[in-house]
Amino acid sequence: MPAALRPYHPSDLGAIYRICLLTGAAGGDASGLYRNPDLLAHLYAGPYPVADPGLTFVVVDELGVVGYVVGTADTFGFERWLDERWWPTLRTQHPRVDDPGDGTEDHVLIDRIHDWKAADDTLYDTHPAHMHIDLLPRAQGQGWGRRLIETLSGALRERGVTGLHLGVDARNTGAIAFYERVGFQRARSHDWGATLTLDL
């Protein structure tokens, strides 16, 4: 079957978690960094389709889900939802642990779960939506990234959203170049990378 883009279905959640891990090291495979393969997606993919499934879309080929975009129309509201509905259970399930000294980074993500701070940036007044997008290597370079962003952007426009933002790791130069090609502009620079924005 040819690859296709479609709305999210709850049965896709496991694949989204897997893809998040396989692309979680600045676009590369992060499997070797985490003993718990779910932690990365608990922060950067899983909550979005749970909070608002209408803003998640997937690309599927004959082998299954190969990519996704997850998003929220209201970053401030999403952060409140995380505080009320998402983090409390995860904080109970994942108590803080010390660095085991073996190169794994579970403790880093667990600390983020416990220390997550709500968004606080005037940029979000004009670009309230944000997103995360990931594609497995076999789906890259075929226009699916652009189509996922266009599809999410269309759904956000239907809700009257004026702008979209995302964060990107400074090491992921390919992703930065891609986002700039599809119309994003650099709005903030950070030690870890950049915040890019797209007017809708």
C-alpha cells in the first residue's frame, strides 16, 4: 500500500512512542540512552493526542506508522492540563533516581517530569500553538514533513489560531533547515537550540 497521511487513531499511540524514541537523539536513534523506552515520549509526544486527539496526524505505509505530528492549539492551556492531568501520575510512577553512571539518561527525563515549568513567553500570545514532528528515515525526504505541517496548520486555522511555534535542538541542523524551508522563522535563540515560529 502506498504511504498515506490520516488523522490519529488511539491504536497509533504505541507507534508514536516508538518513533519518538527512534528519532529522539537530535533526529537519531535514542534507544541506547534510556532504559525505559517510554520516558521520552511521556514528555514530548504522548500527552498531545491524549489532551487533544484532533491535532495529531500520522503517516502510514505498508509496515505501519512511520511519522507523526502532534500539537496543541493553546500552549498555556496545555501546560495547565499537564499540571492537572498528566504530571501527577507520572511523578508517582517515576520517583527521582540518581545518575547510574552508565551513560543512560533516564534520570534526566525523570527530573524534567518533576521539575517541568509552565510556559511563560510573550511569544505565545501571538503564536499560541506548538507542535512536535518526527519521521522515521524511510519516510524522510518524500515531502511528508511538509504535508504534516500543512495539515496541522490547516486544523489550527480552522480553530482561529494565529501562529505556531516549536523548539529545535541546535545539533539538529537538518531539521532547522527544513523548518526554515517550509516558512518558519527564528524567534528565540537558547543554549540548547532555537524557538521557531510560523504565522498562520
